[in-house]
Amino acid sequence: MKNQNKLAKQNQKSNSIYQEKCRQARVIFNLKFNLLKLSIITTFASVLLIYSGKVPAEKVETAQGIINRIVLLTFKVTKDVNENFDDESKDE
């Protein structure tokens, strides 16, 4: 009986870990996808602004560089969080 209860608790715990991992994966995917869309839109907008001559190329390049760094940093952070979550679930 004790073994059954222990096994049931372990299954419940692993199921909750799996559900949390799925939830985080959905959130991370949505975040990355939206940031990627933002990056693509700003890239095209930057090209249009440069060719229209309304904004100096240096300012556009600086702004685009900042946006790209934010996107890359977010991708790295979400990857690290996912790897840490994998490591924690393996330990348990």
C-alpha cells in the first residue's frame, strides 16, 4: 500500500512537472515568435526609412542593432531557462 501511494505521488509530481514544462514551452514559443516578427518588421521599416531619406542610416542601424540584441538575448535566456528546467526535472 505504501509503495502504491509513493508511486502515485511520484506520478503526480512528474505529471505536474510535464504540464509546467509544456506551459513554459508555449509561453517561450509565443515570446520568441513575437520577437522574431518584431525584428522582421523593424528590419523592413529600417530599409524603407533609409531609402526614403527621412532618417539617417546611422540612427536606423543603431536602433536595429539594439532590437536585434534584445531578441538574441531573449532567445539565449529562454534557452538557458529551459535547460535549467530540464536539469531540475532529471534530478527529481
